[in-house]
Amino acid sequence: MKVLVVGSGGREHALVWKIAQSPRVEKIYCAPGNGGIGQMAECVPIGAMEFDRLADFAQENQVDLTVVGMDDPLVGGIVDVFEARHLPVFGPRKNAAILEGSKAFSKELMKKYHIPTAGYETFESAEEAQKYLETARFPIVLKADGLALGKGVLICMNKEEAMAGVKTIMLDKQFGSAGNRLVVEEFLTGREVSVLSFCDGKTIRPMTSAQDHKRAKDGDQGLNTGGMGTFSPSPFYTEEVDAFCKKYIYQPTVDAMAAEGRPFQGVIFFGLMLTDQGPKVLEYNARFGDPEAQVVLPRMENDIVDVFEACIQGTLDQVELKFADNACVCVVLASGGYPEHYAKGYEIHGLENFAGKDGYYVFHAGTKAENGKLVTSGGRVLGVTALGKDLREARSNAYEATKWVDFTDKYCRSDIGKAIDEA
Ligand code: AMP
Ligand code: GLY
């Protein structure tokens, strides 16, 4: 069969790599893809938001399955466009992707269906929000309602910061129309865990757990980024936590979406905080995480194409997900200066060192082919990933492999997975 993947980051590279393992797949396209993806799939120069052109391409090339990796096209309704043309597609429809697209929607859903999350209020005007903050407890969390590249969340230590934050989001519109509404949320503390799960509208099958590192610098200092590295599984995600989440969070979320007339088919990403009062939902995403996919997919033993089809056909109850009893760590190699100012266009050396090395992967995020060479083309450049028998071995393997590649201004955190020493 022929598969089209929509997206261009490390997550999509991991998806293309995993799909390529399926004996059922003979050809993979990726739109628009990147330099590394181009070595495994045929990159198609169509943007992820060009829904009609993508559907035309799928139709003309008899694509049997389209898999959408990114949030923007899902929230924008790409799945509805494909379905209207009877083109098989994996991902939630627009009316379900709102689970990620609007934080006000997701908070209201959790409140209505008693799914554990931080207490909150939603505001339509800066004046009302600031009035509420006059008597609030600090720290407090401000969240722009809509999609903001993972940057629309401000943690405010005191009233002054919170007042300034309301201005940034609602009046200065730093995150554009995502800031038309504001969610003000109780500040939670605890370990963060990401759990990605397949859904067919009724049944939910969680994958193995992972943990991301969102801040740019060691020790969780510096600015928020798209993600600087991940490990899987999380040693803090115990069987007890898993049982709680299945009963009070995962299935209730799928049931709630179905009850609202918004059946969710695709991947729900649960961003969880393990608090003293038990696990709570920090956020939902409507897709695989990036760079969570890079550490979860190498541990998955199923043919992922079978699982995608079960989600589309509503037969996920007949699928049992299997993950290897090992561990995986991904260290992101970024361009120095990311997430603020950084240069692009530097040649990348040493990628050939990964050839033939079992259990080592280099997933490309911001690379492109130029005159027969691969050069940097983004802030996050590569996700150097390694398996190991346990987390410590995987971490040591991944850091060893970061030395195999080089480019000017290469930067990575040195403490990805350090938390496992505290487990
Ligand atoms: P989000 O985009 O909602 O995942 O938020 C980004 C990051 O902000 C999360 O990964 C957390 O580290 C932090 N965060 C979000 N909500 C809260 C909260 N209610 N309390 C404490 N930290 C939070
Ligand atoms: N790694 C966080 C995300 O994909 O949103």
C-alpha cells in the first residue's frame, strides 16, 4: 500500500520510519517532509495547510492511507476535507481536534465530566481577568485559549507578573487570536508525564509513557521550547498511576468526546502532572508528541499501519498494543540560540555513523538537502535517539551518539533523563 504522512519534523520522521517497517507498505510520501525524511520517503512540496492540494495528491497517486502528524492541519479540519472525498485518513476531525485547539473547550469538558485537572476560570476580556487576579493566589498559570506553538502558557509568580501576562496575551496579542480568550489556572506541582494513546472513537489504547524536557537549558532553566529531549518509559508512571489514569482520565475523556457528539479517532496525547492528590490533566493534544514519538515508536512492536486502520474502522478493541521491555532516550541537537535567534544553513557532518547501528536512530527535525549536502534549516535540527536495556543504558547510548554528528553551533542539554536517577 501507499502511505502519505503530513508534516515536516522529527515526529514525522519517526512516523515515516515506523510505517516503513510494515511489510504491507511499498511506498511512503511525506508532505512537505525534510532532509532526513527524504532518504526514506518521497518528499512532496505541498504545505501541511494546503488541504485541497494534499487531497488532490492523495487521489491522483492512489494513496491508501494518509497520516497527519501536526496539530495545525488537524485543528484546521484536514481530516474533514479528506473524508468528504472518501480518502482514508488517520487523525481526529475538526470537531474533535478542538480538544487541543481550545483550552477553554478542554477545561469545560473536564469539569463537566469530572476528569481531574487544575481548577480554572475562563475570561473573554482583559478587564475581567485582571479583576479576578486582584484576589487570586500565586503562583498562577495563564493560558492563551488557542494554538500558540506550545508557547501560550505563562507561569506567574505574583500579581504584577500576572497583570502583565494578561496584557501580553489579551491586549498585545503576542500569540495572535489564540489570546482572544484566556484560561487562568491553579498552579500544580509534581512530575510531568506524557501518555500518547490510540483512539477509535470508543476504545482507547494507551502507549507506553514518556517524559519531555521543555526548557532550553540544563536544570529546566531558560525559555520554553518545542522539546529538548525525551525518555521512555517514565519510572514515575507506576502501575498504580496507570490504573488510576485508565479509570478516571483516559476512558472518561473518550466517552466524554463521544457523548458530546465529537467522537475522537486518532491520537490523544495526555499531558499529565502527578500531584500529591493524584494524576491531573495539564493539557490534551490531538496528535503524537514531538519528541515523544521519537522514543515511543522505537519501542512499539505492533505494525503501526494495522493500528491506524483499526482506529479508522472502529476495531481498536481487537488490538493489543505491545511495547518492548527496554528504554529509549532522545537528545535534541539544536542550533545555538534556539528558541530565540539562531543561524541556519550549516552543513551537517557524520550522519553516516548511524548506518547499520541497531538501536540508534537520528530523526531529522530541521534539516534540508542542498546541493547534495544536508544542512541545518531550523532551531531543532536532529533528535539523536538510542535504545538500551534500561533508562541508564539508553541515556548513555544516546549521549554517546550525539558525538557522532556535528554542525556549527550544535547545542544540546546535558541532563536529558537525569530525573531517572531520582526514581
Ligand atoms: P501546556 O502547553 O498546557 O502543556 O503547558 C506548558 C507547560 O507549562 C507544561 O508542560 C507545564 O510544565 C506548565 N504548566 C501548564 N499548566 C500548568 C499548571 N496548571 N501548573 C503548573 N505548571 C503548568
Ligand atoms: N512535546 C510536547 C508536544 O509535542 O506538544
